[in-house]
Amino acid sequence: MKTLLLLTFLSSTGWGYTYKATNNQKIIIRVEDNANIPAISENRDYKAFLESGQVLLPADIVIVDPNIAIKAQAVIDMKNKAKTTDERLDALIKAVGF
């Protein structure tokens, strides 16, 4: 029973948990269980984080391959019916990487 009370206290105060920022400023992650916690003051888990005085770990760095972005835009351009046939063919060639 004492262990349960201690765990309840620790979880309600944010003690014993580590929190990490995300690339979405509306969400933080509780590292121990990978829980997504909305960063709103009404959320009890977020409130526990704020009251604990902890600092967020930095978010993971997301590296985007520029070739993927270029090909994705080329596919969008290829499907764009407002473009001329030549523009759409150029986009197709760019999308397949020739």
C-alpha cells in the first residue's frame, strides 16, 4: 500500500519522469512511457510537469533529404492540370530521377 501511495504521489507531482520537447509545440513526451502529453494547462500530466520545475529535453532533430522533397514537389507538379504538357513531362522526368 505504501508503494502504491508513493507511486501515485510521484506520478501526480511529475517526479520521477523525464519530459522531452517535440517538433510540435502543442505536445511534449513523457520519456518513460512515450506518452504524448498535450501542452495545455488543463491537462493534469502537463500541469505536473510544470509544477515539477523540470526542463524539457530537446526535441529530436529531423533531417529531411532534399531529394525526397524535390521529388515530392515534382509529383505534385506532374499532377497539376493547370501546367502545360511540357511542364508536366519535365516534372515527371524530375520525379523519377532522370
